Amino acid sequence: MAGNSTRVVIVAFIMNLGIAASKFGGFFFTHSTSMLAEALHSLADTSNQIFLFLGLRKSTKSASSLHQFGYGMEQYIWSFMVAILIFTLGGLFSLYEGIHKLMNPEGIENPVINLVILGIGVCLEGYSSFVATRELKKTMGNKSLKDYVMGSKNQILVTVLFEDYAALVGLVIALAGNVTYMVTGNPLVDPVATILIGLLLFVIAVFLYRKAKSMLVGEAASPEDQEKIRKVFEKNPNVLEIREILTMHLSAEQILLNAHIKFRNGLTLEELEDVIDEMEDEIAEEVPGIYKIFIEAHQKDTVGDYKKSVLSKTINKEH
């Protein structure tokens, strides 16, 4: 999964760099505000790919005495920063520039140049979107795109995907603005297109911000993964009751599991450890993303109450 995300980020970076350069050239020759908004949008996207790449690289660092669960959360921190950049560098500037030009409208010089550049941008951005969508389909299974995106823990891939789709929509808006201006000659068309691009970026930024924030706060494993874990416990004849199952994503590929389990009475310490080891191995096979497992074991005493004893210890196993 990490390799797929890295490939998507690199492709997006190369495409956005070429698109940004062509758009700035188009703005230089045409003075189109929608083209400037699109150029800044692509520049922000290019910078964002650098941040996402840093997040991927930093998240693979080994655990340390200070960060004992590793650095997986780096993915979400840098994705959070990307959302802020889209909002400020892309959305706010586009909105400001559009309103400013709306109050002081100017025509577009050489709109044909814009059309050529925007057409090139559509081709490059379309390829980047194709790569991101192809990688996404490898992991989404039978889920719809909406369900997968809303429940995905891979913030890097989701961010690149939404950046690409937003860029495609923005290019279409800019194209429509230029064509409408060529047909009508109305100077208000270009700033209106710029404002629409700014609003589009606001919507994307808010969505990505909320997703990254949710992961940083600590999001549980998917309901499907939680159900797989529960079934492993339920089918073991030594398990009498599942008192609690807690999960949290440390990164897109790392899940922390803590389970509070009541076992049948009479198991020796060695037998209990063997049972727990067997279930941990099975859980790791069913849910490959499992990174650390903590199982708090309880047994019934002679009085009938639950208590922690020498047999009731926390098992910590890293896969």
C-alpha cells in the first residue's frame, strides 16, 4: 500500500509541475485571472505532493523510546497541512483575485493560448487522476467510490485523488470561462470563473481537513476489520466473553488492537499464553494491518467474581 501511494504522489508531482509552468506562461500572455487562479492551484498541488511524500517517508521511521508506537501518524499530519495549504494558497487567493477583478473587469488577451494550455492541463491532470484511481481500485474491493473514500484510512491516496479531481473540475471551469468570453466578449465571465474555482478549492480543503483531523484524533479500524477480529475471538472455545475490543489506526497500514477477554477457568499460564498466541496469529492473518496487539485476559475465581491474577496479564505482540 505504501508503495502504491508513493507512486501516485510522484506521478502527481511531475504532472502538476508541468501544468503549473504552462499555466503561469498562459497567464503571462493572456492576463486571465482564471488562468492565474489555476496556475496557483497547480503550484499549491505541486508543493502538496512534496509534503505528502515527506509524510510517507517519515511515517516509515522505526519506533523510538520517545515515539514507542512509531511515526505512522506523520501521514496524517502532512495531509492535514496539505488541506490548510489548499484552503489558503489556492482557495483564498482565487476568491480574492476573482472578487477584485469582478469589481475591475478586464478582458482576456489571446484567449486561444489559454485554450491550448488548459487542454494540455486536462490531458496531464487526466493521466494523474487515472493513476490515482487505478491504485484506489486495487484496494476498494466491491465498495462504491463514495463508501470507500468516506471510510478509507489512506489519507495520502485520498488527498491526491481529490486534488486531481478538483484540478480537473477547475480546468473545465476555466475552459468554460474562456470559451464563454470568446463567444460573448463579456469581461465578467473570467472573474466569475475564478471565484467558482476558489469555492471549489474551499470545499475540497474542508473535506480533506475533516478527514485528516479525524485520523489524527484517533480513528478506529473499519467495521469489516473489527468484525474479523471479533469472529476470531468468538470461535475460540476457550473464550467465554468478549468484554471490549478497541482499535486505532496509527497509519494507513498500522492498526493498534486492545482486547479485554474473559477466558474459561482452569487454564494454566502456559496454556493461556498458547491460546492467546494462536489467536494473535490468526488475527494478524485475517487483518494484515494489525501492528500491535494487547490482550487483557481474565478468568473466573472460585467465588464467581472476575479478577486479575497472575494469569490475567497483558500480552503485547508486534507483527
